[in-house]
Amino acid sequence: MHTRNLFANLRRAVPRTGIEDFVTEGLCWTLTNSREASTAFLDLVLPSHPAGASLTWLTQVNCNGADDPSRPDLIGTSDHALGVIESKVD
């Protein structure tokens, strides 16, 4: 089944691996527990973020409904921003 959803199509094309899950969960833990790491990460991937911005980092979020197994690796949310990260480990 083809969908216009980029994440769903990427999931079908490149299977998820155990090391990818481990790295994603580790990154989420680090960004959640280290303000310094979270700020440095935001500076790198979103240089225009507001000073002092803080995101809530989540993994395993299903964005397409209960029956769809596709989900992005990592989501960062705040009152003013949403970041979606799809990572691949090779």
C-alpha cells in the first residue's frame, strides 16, 4: 500500500534495526536529561530557535492513527515548535 506520508514510506523502504532503536532512545534520554545537550542539539539542527527554548522529547509516537505501525524516531515538542527526527544507522 502506497501512502503520501514520507515517514510511512521510509519505514517500509528501510527496516528498523535494534541498534537504531538503541541510539534513538539514548539520544532522547540525553536530550531529556541534559539541558546543555538539548540546547547544543537545538543550536545545531534549529539555529533560529528562541533563546532558552525547551522541548519535550518523545519516542514511539504514532502520528497516523492506532492501526498504522509507522512512527518517526524522535519528536521534540514545545508550545511554539515541533521537531520530527528520522534517523538511520548504517
